[in-house]
Amino acid sequence: MPHVIAEPCVGTKDTACVAVCPVDCIHPTADEPEFEDADMLYIDPDTCIDCGLCVDECPVKAIFPEEDLPDEWQSFVEKNAEFYG
């Protein structure tokens, strides 16, 4: 199962997680045009290899393995997937 970025990222968009991702599955990055308008960062569930490197890098503790995502943030599974359409 992929990792999911949840509510603590909203309004934060710290890109430390982007730098450690070995498969470039976290977007938008700071150099992408969508970055300014995005409320948060998103993990591509089809690209994520479930390595977990991003979890410890997130300063606001917004990244979870999907199976450990708190119940109140379950809607973020769909939000992450929708970003990649």
C-alpha cells in the first residue's frame, strides 16, 4: 500500500519529503507551476514504492502508510489519488 499525505500538510507544503523520494512521486514540487495554487503536497499511489523515507522527513508528521492513516483523515487517500487523476 502506498503512503498518504494528510491534513497536517495543508498550508505547510514543506518539500523535505520531495528531496528524499527515490521515485519522484510527491508533487507538486516547488519548481512546478501548480505549487503556488496547491493547498498541500500529494503522493502518487501508482508510483509510490512504499519505502517510507518521506515519513521521517516530514516536519509536520503528515505522511502515513495507508493502513496507519488515522480515521479522521481517510478522505486524504482519495485526495492524493485525485491529484494524479
